[in-house]
Amino acid sequence: MTDSAPATTGKKPTATRPRAGGKRERLAAAAAQVFHQQGVERTTLSDIATAADVPLGNVYYYFKTKDQLVEAAIGSHLDTLRAATDQLDQLPEPADRLKALIGGWIEQRDMAARYGCPFGTLAVELDKREDGLDQAAADVMQALIAWAESQFSQLGHPDEARDLAVAFIAAYQGMSVLANTLRDPEIMTSQGHRLAAWIDTLS
């Protein structure tokens, strides 16, 4: 999201091991990273323990099931989103905030080309389920849309802010899917620049 195809080599996850925070937070962040790379179904609790650099027994201490780790990973994505938007909100103008977000997406183009959107891929996978986790994933996407809606409203488009926000996030998800499907990171670059130019027309 602000933060993509599952790895097919069978290798151990290559996520950077999170070290900040307590073990529970590290495990949640590691779960988000490994689910992004491998998908939920292919990921084991051992994979997550390895990525978090904690003993496997610690995983079972904090999370009894993989579903609990999925829920924690969703929470980690939401925390990441809030931290990112809080930082973006320090910029003085809404157009600058939106374009800075686009810049972040472009910077992550290689990751998007290999794995897709960090959160979008998880949301799609969870959509196949009907156990509440699908709705939890939707809540994170709604939070991003709501933030973007606020920016478009501040840009002077309050009556159509929601539609503009949905179009904005849909454009990101679409370019992430194409970059991933075609394994072409420059799709993120070209489409990101087009999206930024669109923001300029609304300012």
C-alpha cells in the first residue's frame, strides 16, 4: 500500500528482519512481509519466526494459529499506513502529500514488480475467505481511501473527493498488478508520473 508475486523458488523468505519493538510487533511485521512474498497459504509459522529472528516457540506464545498472525499482519499494515500518512501530513499542501505518496510507490517499483502491492495482494487472497479477516483487510483499504479523500477535499473538490480518492487508489492497484504481472518495474514509474500529472490538473 504505502509499503507483492509470491516467490516460487521454495527458498526461505528474504524479508528484512524487523528488530524494532517487542517480539509480538516484530512477528506481526515479519508476517506482513512474508505473506507479501509467499502468500498466506504457502507461509509457515517457521518462516515467520525466521524472518523475525525469534525462536519458533515464541511464535506459539504470542499467536496460537496462523489466522491470528494474519490478523496481526493486517494490524501491522494499518500501523504502517498511519505512520506514512502522519508523515505525509507534515507537508503543507494536499497536492504535495498525494504526489509524495506516489513518489513512495515509484521508489518501491522493484518490489511491486516482483511481489505486487504489499497490502493489495493480501487483501485479494483474504477475499476468498468469509471469516472476518476479509473485512479487516477492507478496513485498511478504506483507511487509505479516507485519507486520500481528505486530500482531494482540501484540494477544493469536496463534492467529488470520494470518487477521486477511489480512482487514485484504483490507479495504484492497477499499476501494481500490471508491474507484477509483466515483471516490469518501469510501469510503476511511467504510470506514477501520469498520476502525479493528473493531481496537478486538480490543484
